Amino acid sequence: MPGALDGIKVLEITQIIAGPMCGVMLSDLGADVIKIESRVGDGMRLLGQFVPGESKGYHVFNRGKRGIVLDLQHPDGQAVAHRLIGEMDVFLINARPGVPERLGVDYETLRQHNPNLIYLENTAYGPSGPSAHRAGADIIAQAYSGLMAGDEKFDEHGGPNLITATTPADFGAAFASSIAVCAALFHRERTGEGQKIDTSLLAAAMMLQNAFSSRLPASDAIMLDPMLANLAAVRERGGSYRELIGARGGLRSLIGGAFLLYYGGYQTADGAIMLGCVTPANRQQVRNALGLASADDPTDSGDFNPLADGSEAVVDQIRALISERFAGDTTDNWIAKLDAAGAPAAQVNIPEEMIDDPQVQALELMVDLEHPLTGPETMVGPVFRMSATPPAAQGSSPMLDGDTDDVLSQYGYSDEDIASLRASGAVGVPADS
């Protein structure tokens, strides 16, 4: 069955993760996505390449697309882009500020060739404000937005450390971008009107921590205002980054250490387990599985005051008791007991092993593809299901310059035209490269 975006044509000039992943999501929905690369290709091609110009990262963030090589600094290369854009529905770009204008692919230029175009630009800081001109990346957005400090990780010197498990700002921006494009397509379907969409790594990172980057005076007077005063005092005396994070107090100070007794991780005899209890009933389920009585945990009674003197010592005592119980048995045995009690809990898995997980397999999250150069590969496919217009991975990632001739031919260029463009250097990779 065709996808929800069947017939939609997307042209993208994207790199690394945020922009390319948006293109993947649109491709999964059925759009025909054409990726423009320079002769050296998307920088992701070189990060961990296992054969020249091909990396696992490039493959997963660009599957389902066709790829062409255009030199957008060449007048004829720009002319090709302008001709193609007249046939497109959507244009995606994530680049440093000013780059779209220099390459002749800014919104005002492209809308002259296609007034109904939906144009999405993702930048580090957004299109306006004192930092709009600054370059950035996911790690920069982590730092600027507060995500990095909120994660409370330090390097060996006590300085800030990045979130390494994923690139949260990139992925947040990719999801936001794909949602915005779909909304803009729906608006155009009703009105015929195209538009420009701006997304940013900063906005995505702020969204991911909106409960912390907010103001609620009734609550802030108790929790936030004293923390901000502590931060100011540390800065005033020239305290270290580690001291600043300590003054912030993190999640424990905002929701209470007692809550984290049942909303956090513990070591087992052969691994680790994570609890996700948010209600008193959930916490009692965990105690049932552990063989603890309600009286064993005074922190869950209505009389316990987490702000009172000595409360932290009580929490630490209960944590030690829970830790001792979990350490005495295997992960599988604890999961069986917690599941039987109805408690929200999970084993802490290793990401590289998840491809074989029975739940992942049952959801059919993984897709098998065939890359023309490197052969079979299995990767995460669409992350949601639709009964009438099911999303589907459209194929592997494109080889550099692999579809240039086919795409140009599809959009009206003759063999002679293509040969001339290649000879001028406006398109394609030279044969001796």
C-alpha cells in the first residue's frame, strides 16, 4: 500500500543527523527524497567509514533516499537545483547561517522558482536573536540549552561532559521538523499556500527539558528560587563547574530523593535493573516483590517530610536496603518477580544487543535492506504503524553520485545535457576521483 506521503517530492541539502533523519522519516511515509551532496559528500560518510565513503552512520541516517552530486558554488549547479525545485513539494536544509544564501538555495530565492514550496531550515540557534549567526552542533545545543548540565556528567578533569548515548538535540529537531513538514503539507492541501519552517537544535533541546526550563511561582518559591540563589553564590566566589552542578542539586532536589528510591536503577547479581514507579501503588508493588513490608519504608508514608533535617539519612538507609536485596539475585529472576507484582521495571540492556530482542522483533522494528556496494544490512525502520497507509523503509542509503544521471534524466535533462554538466564540474564526481 502507498504511504501517506506517496507522490510528495522532497529535495534536501542536509548533513550529519538532524536534517538527514527528517528526510528518512519523510521517506518512510512514502515521499521521494532526493539528497544533494557535494563532491566530498555528507560529512557523516567519513565518521567511522568501513569502506571509503561509507559508514554505518551515513547508512542509517540516509536510507530510503536517492543521491545526486551538485556543485552549488557553480552557476550551472545552482541552475540545476533551481530547475529541480520547481518540481518539488518540500526542501530541507540544515547548514551554518548564511550558507543557503551563498549557495543560492535560500527561501526567497527558491520560492521564486516554486511559490508553493514548503521550505524547512534547521539551524543551531534559530533564525533570530543575538546567537542566530553562530555555528553549532548537537554538543553545542546540549551545552547552551542546559541539557548537559542537567545530565550532571563530568570528564576526568571535573569539566562538563556530553550526553554520549545519543544526540538528543539532533533527534528532537528531526522529529519536530518532520511533524512541521507534514502539518505544512496539510495546510497547503487546504489552501494551496506554501511556507517557510524554522526549527533549531536549541528549541529541540529546550523541549526535552521543559519541566526544568519553566517558571511556576507557587512551586519555585520552595524549590527553584533557593537553588538559583545557591548558583549565584557559587559564581560570585568563582566556584568550579562541579560546584555549580552540586548547587543545582539536580533531579533529587526538584522531586525529592525519596521518589528516586523507586524511580532509578539498581545493580543485580549479573547486571542492572531500572524501576519506573510514579504512584504509591507502584512503589508498594516493588516492595512486595522485594519482600519488604510498608513499615520498612517510612519515606512512603504521609508523615514523611523530605525537606526535614535527617530526611536524607533515612532515604540513604532505605536505598541501601533495596540495593542489598537486588544485589542478591539475577536480573531475570527479579524481572519475573516484578512483572508478577505488576511493578514497572526493566532490565538495563546493551544497545548493540537489542536487534535480537524478542519485543523489538515482535514489533517488526528492524528492516532488512541491501546496499548496492556493501551488501545486506539490518537497521531500525519506521517507529510507528499506520493501518491504512503503513510507513516503510524505501531502500538503502545512496552511494555518492549514484543517482545523479537518473534524477537529472527524470527531470528533463538529455544525455548530452548531463554529459555537458559533468564536463563542466557542475554535477557529479569526476571519474578520476
